[in-house]
Amino acid sequence: MINFKNMLKNFFKSEENTIKNMSWRRIWTVVIVFVSIVSIFLVGTLVYAQNYKDSVLPGVYLGGVHIGGMDKVSLSSYLQDMNNKLLDSGIHFKFTLDGESHEFVVSPIVIREDGVQDLIRFDVENETEAILNFRKNNNIFADAVSSILVRMAKPDINLQRVFINKDVIFEQVKNNLKDYVSEPQDASVKIISLDPLEYDITSSTAGFAFDYEQIAGHIVKDWSVLKSPDLIINSSSRKAEILEGDVATIVDRLSVVLEAGPLDVSFTDPYNKRNYRWTITDKDIRSWINVQKTKDGKLFFGLDSSSTLAFLNDEIKSTVNVDAEDAKFSVGANGKVTEFKGSRPGVTLDGEVTYSDIQDAFMSRTFNDEGLLKNVSVTSKQVEPKVKTGELNDLGISEVLGVGHSKFSGSPSNRIKNIRHAAVDKLDGLLIKPGENFSLIGALEPFTIEAGYLPELVIKGDEIKPEIAGGLCQVGTTMFRAAMNSGLKITERQNHSLVVSYYNDLSNGNPGTDATIYDPHPDFRFLNDTGNYILITTEMDAQTSDLYFYFWGTNDGREASYTPPVVSRWIPAGPTKIVETTKLAPGKQECQLQHNGAEASFTYTRILADGKKEDVVFTSYYRALPKICLVGVDPTPEVPVDGVPIIEGDMTSSPVGGDTVETGNNASSTGNSANFN
């Protein structure tokens, strides 16, 4: 047998002699070479990582496109350009009906007379910073390791946050599909005569509907990887819940239900105790009656919800509703705050609860012969004012903190009236509590005709429609400047998407110090971090087109200023876009003038009471928009393409080939303003 133990002993003895005889010089040479190789690798890795300190790490992809190596300027420019392409391309939809494919396009931008609102957007500045810092830890050694790992892994990332105005996009989608949608119709009864009683049992029919719920998620998912959304909308048939045989099981109660007669609705004003009464007549019941199911599946005769709610809104709501009134304050000649309008709670009709009570009263006729209700009381809710009279005490208001100023020259009549309603009726005398994150949309809503706002004509899709509350971005811009001049922390601000001269800075005429609002977002917000109340007073001069906002409070020693905005580049608008529509008479056209784009920035500086200095750079990107004309064409049987933005302003028309009347106001190009006709 082989003796392994002896073999190993002999081997180590021979190697021991070799090691003893080996030159120490050779050993050190090997060590030095090894250390040198490792050092070169480490230094190379560190240098490699440092080379990309201010740029995207190599190997990073966004939506399948390699963006590694891009610096801040090139990455920001790339994101802006891709966003513009996505907006111009629109959202593409497909659906199938009876085996036939249909397509339409929805534009994700709203062009108003005082600017553009993107219905889908992302914050280019924040996204740029997030991508530049991807897998970086502000540690030279950790970043060196990350740079190698990223190069090997090749991660495909997406944008962190995409904002979408679901309501407006859904509205346009539904408008395109309205001719294909049908609600299922339950079987019911149709009253032909009350005396003698004659009726028919109406037939049930199936309906057809589209699934909208997944649209927003798919749009955001595609947009976050800079992909133009191309979506398939699923459709389905819907069965009726109540069939003819179901109605036949309760039809013997119909005479009892109708013989119970009218149903009264009453209301007592909580302030003046005056009593009001309205009647749902036999004629109303005859028109509104239908067959419904309870939650546990029992059939009963009820009143149609849409007809009953319309009755409540049209006949009763105006009597019941009283707006809450905030306490409003002014500053007297002695510099002290005086109350000039006390607060008062408001009252609003609770339509859903009132309808439910009416329905319960009427439903009881199906199941009972006696004890039937003949009267239902209106249910109302108290609406508390935002600012109450008691808050006048110890406000700590002694001086003007800052002033915001803008000019609205050239504004049409309704725009001026909307600005006045917002600035004078809504904001003048408003108090902002210490620590409050003030929301301008919250202070100005609701944006309805009933609330005092006026409409302007807009082109929405390929239709001309009225839209409410144009001009409020003038208020947003003035508020932004007042908040900065008062040294307050800006917590939300979005510039307009177009250069519009209404909002050019008064110091040098450049864009950059504007703020847009569009319900529900973007909003304009700032934080009252003064530790005291802030009082807003406003001044509007229609003759000179000047709008001023004054912020009153207690100066804690802070100082604030902002630099005049600087335009780093202007972007040409490009060629005219012609869009055909069947909503205009053939040969007629409606146009919106072009807007050249721009990139602008300025620095807002706050020096707080403790001496701490804060510099915030606001960078604004304004899209270039070509002249867009809707041209009327003869109707075709094809599905209309809703690929046109909304254009707000006074709409006038002219034949193709004649003079085109262009709409809107104050489009700017390379720093100069041009008034629309």
C-alpha cells in the first residue's frame, strides 16, 4: 500500500528547502505586483465612478433607451423633448364592436386663452435629479461599487411620479364612445291611464358598456417609461336585473301605490323659521315610477333616481342652500385689524339622503296598506365657515409683509369678471392661520356658475363648448409673487405650459415667475411659517389692468427677494397644424395662434430670522405650440378622432380660403407679446 503520510512528509521537506533557497527579492516582487494590480483596479474604479459624479451611471436605461452618461442639461432636455412628443402624439385607443375594430385619439392637453394645462405631466426637474442620483450614496467607495454593478446589471428604470387628470381624460374618452354605450333597461311599468288604471309591463333589454377603470393606470405606466399610450378598451354586455316575470309578481300592488296619491316634501329654514312645501304630484309619480330591488332582493315600486334628484336640484336646492360666509377683515388707518364682515354658517341640501327618505316613503306603499307617509322632510347639512369671527382676537397683524403684482391688459370681459370674483369676493380679507399650508384652489372653489364664475368658449376635442372660470391663473401668479415677497415657503408651484404675456415678469418682461392652477391639480400652495396669522387684502384696477395682493402680518425679521427671470433659450413653434372636424360647418375654421416655447429660471432667496439663508431655483419650461386650426368637413361614418387640444377664448369663424380669425390673447414669441383678435 502507498504510505500517504510519508509522501506528505517528504513533500514538505523538499518544499521547505525550496522556500529557504528562494530569494526574498522574488517574494517582494510578487507581492508588489499583486498590490499594484489591486490598487490600479481600485483607483480605476474610483476614477470611473467620479467621472459620472454629475451624470447618469453607464448602463442605466429608461423605457428601453440607454441614458447612461447624460449630464443634467442633456437629461433634462431629453425628458422635455420626450414629454412634448408624448403630448403631441396623444393617447391612442382601440375597441372592437361586432367584430369590427375602431380607433380614436384623445389629446392630453388643454389650451386655454391664458395658457396650457397638460392633463398628464411629470416634474422634469425632480425626475432629472432622481435619475442622476440613481444608485449613488454620496460615498466615494460605495458609488464606485455601484457604478460597476449598474454597468453589469443594466437596470431599466421608470419615472417616479406621473400626474394624470383622470376626470377630464375620462370625459373625452366617454364622449368618443357615447354613441356605442347603452345602459341595460330593467322591465318596469308604464302608466297609460290613472282613472281607470291602465298600464303596460315594459320589456327588459341588455346593455353594452366599456371598462374605463384600468385606463388611468395603463396611461401612467406607459408615460412613466416615455411610451405613447396605445390602449385597448374592453367592452361587455350587461344583463338587466329585473325581468318581465319579476314585475308580474308585484303588479297587483300597483293600484294601492298610485291611490296613495301625491307626496309632499317640506323644509323649515333654520335661520328665519319659514316653512316651505313642494309636492311630487300624481303626474310626477306617473312619469317617475319604476320597479326596483332592495338590497336583499325584494321587488318594490319606487321613483326614478335621476328624475327625483333633478326635482330636488331644480325645485328645492336654491331655497335650501345658503353659502357659508367667512369672517372678512380689513386694516384700519391706525394699522389695526378691524372686522367688517362677521362669519355665518351655511346650509346645503343633502340630496342623496333626501332622495333616500323619499324612496323609503314611496317604497312602503308596496308593502303596506296603512300608516303611509304623506310628507318627507328635506335633510340639510350645516357648512362651517373657513374663518370664524372669534378668530379676530390676538391675530398679531401689524404691517405689510409683501406685495404681489401682475397686469391683465387685453383680457376679455368674462376673464376680468372671473379675476374680480376670485380676488375681491373670495380672497380679500381672508385670514391664513399659523402653520397652515394654504391652498389657492381650496380658497377659490367651487368653480361653477352658481358660485359666481363665468364661462368662456373653448374648443374641447373637436367641439366648441363653454368652460368655467378662465383667468384664475392671473390670481395664481399674483399670489406666487406676494408669497415670495413675504418670505414664505412655497410648497407647490407649477408654471404654465405656454408663454403668455399676462404672466411675464414686470421687471424685464420675461416669463418665469408665473403659477398655474387647474382643478384639482396643479394647485398653488405656500406655508404660513411666520408663527402668526396672515391677512390677505386685494386691490384691482380695471382701468390700468393692475392686480395687487397685500400680505399683512407680523414681521419676524426675515428678508426675501427673487431675481428677475432669465430665459436660457427660445423654442420655435413649428408649422401650422390642421385638424379636420365635423363639429364645424364645412369650410369653416377656428384657429389658435402659435406660442413659441422657452426655458427660464430665477432664484428665490429667503433669509430667516435666525440668519439661515435659503436659495431656491425655480426652473420653468414652456412648450412650443404651433398654430392649430380646426377645419370643418363633411361628416363621415367613421369614429371621430379627438386629437385636438382645448382652445379657450372668444371663438369666431371664417371660410377656408378667406381670412382666418385667430382666437385667444397675449401669446408671446421671443419675449414680445402679440394680442389676438
